[in-house]
Amino acid sequence: MANKRVYKSGKSNPNAYAPRGKTKKFITASIILLAVVFAFTVNFLDKKNGGAWKNTYKNLGLIDNYSEMPESELAVYFLDVDQSDCSIIMNNGKVLMIDTGTPDQITKIREALQSLGITKIDYLIITHQHDDHMGGATDIIKNYEVSNIIMPKLSKVNMVTTRAYENLLNTIKEKQVHAIAAEPNLTFDLGNAKCAVLAPLEQDENLNNMSAVTKVTFGSTSFLFQGDAEKKVETALLSNGTDVSADVIRVGHHGSKTSSSKKYIEAVSPKVAVISCGVQNSYGHPHSVTLDTLKNIGADTYITYEYDSLCVKSDGKKITVLNKSEVVKTYE
């Protein structure tokens, strides 16, 4: 695993050189102007050439966090959104977003979407109605073309009455987004990938256990997204005979010990485990018990705060983990 890296925006650089005087100010202004003109020119040519100039962007660092993926491959981007969740899945020009982080992470999410050239989201899954999973949803729907939103249907025992949730429902209605209840046997296609919602199985007072557990299958490879589903849901899925096996798992509840039971992780048998949590968070995520469980079944664990860009791609047969476009490891 790569060494832990924690990035802080706005940090001053004592080694930076700032030219002074009228001549140097003129030179600086000229360079900035030329850079802006160049960026607009490349963007124009990129649109005219069907994306052929994207590599130029990438090589110059204008797109520096996210690797370009052929449409024949499935790309899953696990964003570092502190103590929250957000994943972007792409295949054949189609986009699925799972969760939208907390409101304070929306800038980072929008920057990721811009880097990937995404203006339309075909499916938006809100795993459950907790702020760290749905916090940015209203902003996303207001600023992007969202075709479908999938969320758990709540009842009297678990109804959310927060202003944030009310705003989300109003925005869904205002933007006429097609709303779909998350429930077992719900399936849809994402390009050439097959998506299936496995849970929630029943109404539960604990919103974590209302999480939309989703499996994405591409060729012979698969990805499992747990939301915050806890051991109660894991046990129920196994009792129902649900196929939860997957090459990659987005570990439940940020790596908490309330999820990821030994029996369940053994049934999933992942090669890659991704945990989304904030560095030195107050919850103690990820828990050592969860890390040990994953290690004992042979899974490699990647924690989002260790990467400012983590992508897992599939060609339908093998899985490749990338960090800032550099291959970390390939799994056959």
C-alpha cells in the first residue's frame, strides 16, 4: 500500500518564486493570458475531435487526478471525500454516481466530474438518507442533468424530517428527476455493465440498515457497494442465498466494526477492499477488527484518505487499481 498522504489546500510554498517589478508583473500577466487562451483552444479542439485532445490536457497537468478510460472498460472512481462517501462509475458513455458526500465536499466532487468531462448522470444512487451520503445530492441535481435517482423508500419508523432531505425531495420534483425506490430485484444497465440492487430487504429503524446495497457486474468481474449496511443486513443477505461475491467491495459503514462480519466477507471474497473515511476521524474508522478480517481473507485494502485519486478499472476479465493514472496493482 502506498504511504499515507494528506493534502491541505492553500498551504503556502516557501520556495515559490514571485517575480516583482513592472517588467516581471507584465511577464507574469502575459503567461497567465497565454495559458488561458491555450486552455480554451485545447477545449475547443477537444470537442471538435471527439476527445482526442484529452491526452494533451493530461500530459500538461490540466487533468491530473483522473485517468482516461476506454469506453470498452469499466472505470470506478472512489473519491476522497473525508468522512463520507462518493463513487463515480463509468462505462460506454454512461455514468452512475453512488452517494454525494457531505455538503462541504461538493467542490471536490464537482472538480472530479469536470475532470472526467461529466455533465450528465444517468443514475444517482443515494444509499441512505444520512448527511454523509446524501449531503451533496441537491447541489448535484441542480447543476447536472440527472436522469434517475434511486433511494430507499422510508416509512413512519424511519422517516427523515431534516431540512436537507426536504430540500432534496423538492429539488427532485422541481427538476423532474425520475425517482425509483431502492429494493431487491431492481436492475438496470450502465453501458455494458449490469447493476442490481440487493438491499434494503425490509424497513428498519436504523437508517444504516436501509442502505441500498448495489452490485455492478462487468464481464466476469464485479463490484459491491455496501453503503452503511451493518451485520444484520449482511446476515439476511446470506440467509436469502444472495450472491454477494465480488472482486471489489466498497466496505460497509466506513470500515466500522458494526459491518463486515467474517462470514460475510468470506462470502464476498474480494481481491480489493476500498474504505472511505477521513484521516484521524472521531469514529475510529477503519476499525482494526475490520482490517484484520479483510487481511485474513487475502484482500488488499485501500483507504481513501491515503489517495487523492483512486480508480479501479476492469476490462471484463482483470481488475487494475490506479492512483493518479499510475498502476498500483493488477489482479487477474
